[in-house]
Amino acid sequence: MAGRNGRTVRDLRRGNRTAVLQRLYFDGPLSRFELGPATGLSSGSVSNVVAELIADGLVEEAGSVDSDGGRPRILLRVAPGSGHMIGVDVGETRVRIGLFDLTLTELARAERPLAQARYEVDGIVGHVRDGVAEVLEGAGIGPERLLGVGIGVPGIVEHTPRTGAVVHGQTIGWDAVPLERLLRDGSQLPDDVPYFIDNGARTLGQAEMWFGGGRGARSAIVVLFGSGVGACLVAPEVEQGRAVEWGHLTVRVRGRRCRCGALGCLEAYAGAEALLERWREEGGGGVPEGADEETALAAMLAGAYPPEGESADSGALAVLEETAEYVGAGLSDLINLFQPERILIGGWAGLQLGARFLPAVRRHAAAYALRHPARKVTVDLGRLGPDAVTVGAAILPLADFFARGGRRAEPAPEGPPSARGDSLAERVAP
């Protein structure tokens, strides 16, 4: 039965389970006594929810602490082995697949390097399928124990009722690719294991907001530098984060042609692919034949910032200095538009450019942005390293699991439910 606010008893129970699980996950171990003020629930509600979660195997005891004059208080924590997720990063140079337990401890990993035709759809689908099978076998985990598979991809992801997630990746030559359907066709995973497919910048943002430099901020923007450039906005209005195509802001009218086909995009100046192309135009060398972008960018940085006593590669240094200004100007647009508390720079190229690059970026961002929002924002590197997109992808099914109160997604009904069925479902306790 629904209350005046439209919430059913099932909704209330699910919300209470979610509140307890999240507090134990982020702040645990905690006692039942501490969970009351932490969640805003009564002691009776906490006891009932904890009993359910222990019976479901989601929560376990984790020792005890002395109390003032009374019996020791039992500490509780989320049980690590009570659920498993897979996170996949479809990156520029490789597909990385990780298997995680409920506390996001990595249990197994697989990597598939990408060849020159790196975004050929069948190849990517095969890499993901094979990698998922490899990590499950390596950890001895049955596919039926998965809460879901999260996948971070380049491009805009559209969620459709018929074919699931469809990827519009203009810069990689993907035009409405039904990625979820392709992954399900011939998959060894059970049909009730959900896929969560989203933009890689959003999965990076999800990871940094849960565990990295964005934790505790009300609003933040996490930017991803790889071959291309992307960003994720997190604010009270979009708590789960929203990918924004920041790399395709026009920073120079009739400028360099971007991978998307337009002229003057930020990505045409700031992405690793564009950086290396501009360095080659300046006569840059020193890159081993056939080297991937990560190796080539490392060589460019070594040339621009050589050991003391050696002369710098003037072309590499000039390109990097100009790029810092373009990035700073691009960040100023984000500052003016969204006025975030924090901006975090991640992605493999962002981490390689690193601390040496950051002071110039901050200086240019402050110079191009409005003074008031610029004074309130901090610009730093992300804290989670090169695996952040994979971890963030695994968070997608975990966040859905928590939102369901620690219950697995139910298979969709084959036909439209009756009104009587809906009414009964509202009144039946989970």
C-alpha cells in the first residue's frame, strides 16, 4: 500500500536497507548503536534491517569494541564475498577487465591489447567476452554470482528499451553500435546478469567520487585525458554523474580538424593523439617504431623535460606549453558553466602529464575563468591511477545493487503486468 508520499512499504524497507549498507560500506565497521545516528533510523529499524542483511549474507560481524560500562558492542561490516562485479575499460590502447568482490578488492584481471584497427566492433566484443570468461575462471567464480558487468566506452551511450545500450562513438567510427545486444548474443553469462554500459569519463568520475579526490565534494568535474578528452559532471542535480562531451567544445574557430570531423575542438589540441601528431609536425622524434601512444607520450615528455645538463626538445616543450593553455582555457569553460568545487584530472595521458603539467594548467584556467568561481575551485590530479575507469565501471552494478537495498535485479516480465499484479506487489513484503 502506498503512503501519502507515494512510497510503499517495500520502498521504505528498500530505502532502510540501502541506508545501512551504504553507511557500513563507506564508514564501517560500525556498531548497531552507531548506525542509528549515521542513518537516521530508529534503533528498532536498525536491528530489523541488520538482522535481514546478516540473514542474506550481506553483512557480517567484524569484532567488538568496549562500551561505557556495558557489554562490548559488536562491529558490523559488509561481507566482501557476498557479491562480485566485473569492470571493463574499453580504452585507447587496450581493453582491461577486472573482477572485484563487494568491497572492490580486485580478484582477477585480464588485458587485451588493441591492434591498429583498434575499435573494430567484433574485435572489441570478442575481447570483452574472452576477458570476462578469463577472470571468472581465474578466480573460480561462477557467472551466476555476478551482480553485473560494468563497461566504460568512448562515445555517447543511449539506453534503449529494445536493444539495451547503444554506443554513438563518432571519433572511433561507431555509429549506433548495439553493444549490449552484441555482448549478449552468444554470451556464457546468464540472462539475468545485467550489463551497465556508460561513457568512460563517467565511470572515471564515479570512481573518483566514491574513493578518490572527489569524495566529500558536493560538486566536482572529473576530466579524462587519453587519446581523446572527456569529462563527467557530478552535482546535487546529477548525483550519479553525467558525461559531457567536453573534448568537442570549439576552442579555435577553423582550427585543426578533430577526430570527430569538426574543426577546432579541444580534443584536436589536448588529446594524446593530437599531442603526438603536433609533436611530429614540429620534427619530434625519438619514438620507437610501432610504439603505442602511452610509450610515445612518455618519450615526448622525456624530450621536453630531460635530465639536468641535457638540452630539451624545443618542439616537444612548445607543444606541451601550448597544450597547457588550451586545457586551462577548456577548464575555464567548465568553471564558468558549472562552478564546481573541484576539478580532477585523470586518464592515462592526464596522469602521465601529471604534476609537471598542472601548475601551468591552473594558471591558464584562472586567467580565462571568471574570478569568483575560479577562486572557489581546486584543480588537482585524480588519485586512483590508471585503473580508475575499470574500478568505476565495476561501481555501476554495485551502485545499482545498493539502490535496490542489496537485492539482485529481478528479470523483466515477459508481458505487461496487470494492474492487479502491481497492486499486490506493493502490499507484499520483500
